[in-house]
Amino acid sequence: MTAPALKERPVRTKAKPTRQRTRRREAIGLVLPSLIPILVLSVAPIVVGIFLAFTDARLVRHPDYAFAGIDNFTKLVDNDLFWDSLRIGMIWTVGVTVLQLAAAMGLALLLDSGLRLQGLTRVLALVPWAMPPVVVAIMWQMIYSANGGPLNAVLGSVGLPDDINWLGDFSFALPAVIVVGVWVGMPQTTVTLLAGLQQIPAELHEAASMDGAGAWRRFTAVTWPSLRPIVTSITSLNFIWNFNSFSLVYVLTAGGPGGKTMVPVLFVYLEAFKNREIGYAAAMGLVLVLVVVLILAVYLRSQFRDDRAGKGR
Amino acid sequence: MRGLVRPAQYAALALYILFLGFPLLWLMSASVKSSGELNSLTVSLLPSEWHWENYTEALDKQGLIRSAGNSLVVALASTALAVLIAVPAAYVLARLRGKLRVAGVGWILVSQVFPVVLIILPLFLILRTLGLADNLAGLTLVHTTYMLPFALWMLQGYVAAIPVELEEAGAMDGASRLTVLRTIVFPLLAPGVVATAMFSFVSSWNEFFFALVLLQSPENYTLPITLNMFVGGEGKVALGPLAAGAVLAAIPSIVFFSILRRKLTSGLMAGAVKG
């Protein structure tokens, strides 16, 4: 690296092709240290993962691979538990993503409207996101607890049933887990929306007010359209993050009760590391990737189509 | 009607604050309650008397201090490693145009959306082949790799903010590229490096999934894994010490995040909007 650098030194503008090659070599040298871990621990696993999906590999000391063609996938078609988990995963993902956006939008608008207590809310809003997911899960287990949990105590004090085992109940477990997901993910969304809100020129709101637009009309005519690009990108990212999130549900319920919170990521994990069917689990993983990509493609397409249609107005 | 807007807004804000803050308050309160009070049927937000011994008991719990040590080692090592290799790469990413940059940015975005669940099996097999599964060094490398995208993204933003003219001026004066980097770029990059390092530390300190899959011997457990053990089955510690342990585990992250608050906002903005 020293030699080319010396060659470059005398006159900067001379000998362009050589200089360009030098710069390229320099650039590769600077990038290489991060390229190696990425290739070995990020790109290679993706490739191996796709390969595994077409084998019957099992998790043993010396895995015996045999090529299995699409056997894993045909087997998957009949696996009702997997499709159940996909359905649960969709409720979890869409539920958290939508509620998160709605709650964050509300909070961002409140923070943007010049209330007091902004500092407190802003600090508070970052804490859930910063905390280790395990700690979040432990904390919410205490909140939801059927013996002496504060949630039941509050419900009891207003005359509602106060003996619900939130995380252990067949019908309440999934909604209860979704609330925790919203609690964790809301801050980040709020912060991003708030930054977006602050970029909307005040004149737009003033002009709308002059035209006699009320708060709701101003929101639909000015705020929402201006935020659209940001909303689209955070919704996409949140969707992916929520679909792929593992730790929270794993610690809160481990998929229980009776598989009612068995999100797909958890299902694949158990298939791989408890049932030790890694070829089969890899096939599931691959199907999940395709599902997410497909949903996102449809969503983003619809967003762009709206944009194009919106131009005419 | 108009007069009702502000009160309604404050009521809504109070609800949010309650929703965000109450669980935290409850955890902290549980961490100083006596076991008698925690198990009693009368529920109160504040402890009737403060019991700090939950904290000493939590620290006494077998494995908690050792796993906190493991977490600290892994987080410090992976942060140092990530920053060390991300700074030069981020520099290239920010300064160069063309295919290399497109590939780099593209990979950063894809890596954000790729489900770990497909990666985790082969990753486990690769690390096992390398003799690095159930090993803190292996976990460190994994954390380094998976904090790189965000580190690169943050850092290249900081590099882009440094006027390229400063470097050109240095080059005119006859300084070599490395000298320019060392004397001009790095000092200006320092705040960005600190912010990136703090963020990386927190993500490693909090990380659960990789540690759960890769670590099998209890002496290698990181703090989140040990805490999870206490929740389920065998450990089943008393609630008070568990809450105390959870509070202790959350402190470093919360401290770093409150320092980082402003910087993260802009970093996230860039990521979200341009993403």
C-alpha cells in the first residue's frame, strides 16, 4: 500500500488511469477488513441456508447430508402447525405494526403540538427501545401476572374480572404479547415521525387553516401526505423487524399457551434446535423469507401506485 | 369546543406517559419490595418498606455476575472490533462513487431486512466447524458482523459531513492519504465514532437470540441468557431479586441511550427516510 501511495504523491492531476487504479486498490484495502466477517458470517450462511433447505440434514455431530430436492417443501404443505404459526405470525406482525404506527403517530402529533412534559416523554419514549428484550419480557410478565399483578388489580378496582392469567390464557395471550410489542417498538417510530413532522413547513398548515380546514382536515390534507414517504419506509421496516422478532415472544410465552403465540420464527427455531431437523427448518425459513418479500412487494407497489394516481389531483 | 382541545391533549399525553412509564416504575418498585409484599394479594405501586437486599441477593445468584462479565467482554470486544473495521470501510463508502458504493449501501439495507432465522442454522454450523460455537470469541465475531451494517451506516453519514475540501487541502500540502486520514479525518470523526461505539455496545449487551443458540455451557452465558434461565423452570428465583437483576441489566443500555438520544434521532431519520 505504501508504494502506490508514493507514486500518487508528486502531482495530483497527472497519470489519471494509474491514480484511479491506486485509489481503487486503496479502497479495497480499507473495505477488506469488514468484508471478511460479512462474507463468512453473513453472506455464507445465507447461501448455506438456501442449500440446506434442499437437503435432509439433521443437527448431529457429523451431519449426513443427502440432497432431498423439494421434499422439504412438499412436506411443509401438509404441516398444519407451520401454517398455523404463519397465521399467528401475521396477526402478531400486522397487529404490532399497525398499532405501533397509530400510537406513535398520536404521540408524535402531541409532542409536536407544543405541550409541556415533552422532555419527559421523549426520554421515556426511548427507554423501552433501549432495554434488553429479556428485561422487557420479565417486566411485562410481572405486569400481567395473575397473582398480584397490577393490571388485574386495576381491572378489579373498577369492577372488571381480575383473575385473568393474561399470558396463559388461550384467547388473551396473543393480544397481550402484541401490546408488549407495541410498547417496545413505538418509541423508534415516534422519534422518526416526529422528525418528519418537524420538516413540514409551517406555511402549509397556515395556508390550510386560512382555507378554513379543521384539525382533522389539516391532518389528512397536509400532515399525512407529507409524511407518506416516511410512513411507507418505517412501516416496511417495522413489518420486517416485527415478523422476524424472536426474543420478546420467546421469553414472554415461549409460544404458549398451546401454541397460541407460536410465531413462525419461534417455530423454525424449535424445529431446528429441538427437533434437530435443520434441512426442514431451513426450508421453512426460506418460505418465510419469500412470504415477507412478497407481502412487501405488494405493499410497496400499492404505495407507488397511489403516488402516481395522486399526481393527477 | 376550542377550550377543550388542550385538556384533551394533556389527557392523551398522560395516558401515553402512563403506558410507557408504568411498567418501568413497577419493575423498579418490585426490585425493592420484600418477598412477603410481592406475594401478598394487596397490590401497591410503592413498597411499604424498601428492601435493597434484593440487589445484593441478585448479585449473589450464581452466574449473574459471571454472565454480566461475559456480556461486558463480548460487548467491549465486538464494539472495538466493529468500530476498527467499520471506520475505514465507512470512509470508502462515503467518499467513493460507483459500483462499490451501490453494492455497499445495498448490502446494508438487505442485511437489515434479512431474517436471522434462515441465517442462524448455517451460522451455527459454520461456527461449529470453526470450533467457535459455545465460545465467547465466536459470539463476539457474530455480534461484530451483525452490528456492522448499522455502524457503517452511521459512520458513513459522519464522514459525508466532513467537507472533502479539507482532505484535498491536506493532499495539496503533500500529505499521504494515510496521513490525511489520521490527522484530518479521524479527529473530526471522533464524535461519530463514540456514538457508533455506544450504540454497538448496547446492541451487543442486549442481544439474546445469537447468544441463546450459540452458547450452551452456563459458564459462557451472557446476562440476557442467565436472566432468562431465572425466569423459566430450574432457576425460579424469587421475584424481588429477579426484578433487581433485570434493573441492573437495563442500566448500561439506558444510560448510553440517554446520552445518545439526539444523535440517534438524526441517524434513524437518515436510515428510515433514505431506506
